[in-house]
Amino acid sequence: MATTYVLDGGRIRTLEDFWRVMGEAVNGPGGYFGRGLDSFGDCLAGGFGTPDDGDFTVEWRDHARSRQALGHEETARRLESRLARCHPTQRPSVAGQLADARAGRGPTVFDWLVEVFEDAAPGVLRLR
């Protein structure tokens, strides 16, 4: 029988909120489940609280609220942080992404997360 983890989209207003809500859904209060896109993908791929056989689903309830909260404004905030600490060779690319986010263009934090779900654990995400 597949395990279902439920995310309350009403509690997700920032990327940090997503890490917390996802960690608690899988591993209980204070639970860790990745706090970066790469580590999140690793966690989704098995272990770290999810069944090793991949027999689980993540039901993201009220995802429309999360999609709005994790939109271009939050994306710009995250990219500003990334720009401040990235390798100098990556700055032009990150600066371009930041300019797009500020203009309301390009993928958002919500899109990044959905892409990680699709890449690391295809078919587990259910947007409700």
C-alpha cells in the first residue's frame, strides 16, 4: 500500500516554508527532507523517510496558493541570494534569470520544485 504525504499549500509562503512543510509531512515535526533543490531530489529518490521502493505519493493540497506565493517575487528573492554567493562565472546567467523574475517572466520557485518532483520521482506529485 502506497504511503501518501500531504502538503498544506496554505502554509507555504516561501521556499523555506516548503522545506519545513515537506520535512514535517515525511518525517514529523522538525523533520529534514532536503533544503536545496539537489538534496531535495536525492531525498525524493528514496530513503530519508520515503519508502526505498518509491511507493508513495505527495498530495500538495491548495497548491494554487503555493504557486502564487512561490511565484516571481519569491523567485527574485531566491535568485538575489544565489547571485550574492555564486561563482563569478555563473553571475551573468543568474543575473539574467533575476532580471526575468523581476519582470514576471521565466520559471518560478514553484516550477523548480515541480520539476524536481518530476525528475527525481516521476508520478508521485498530485496537485490538488
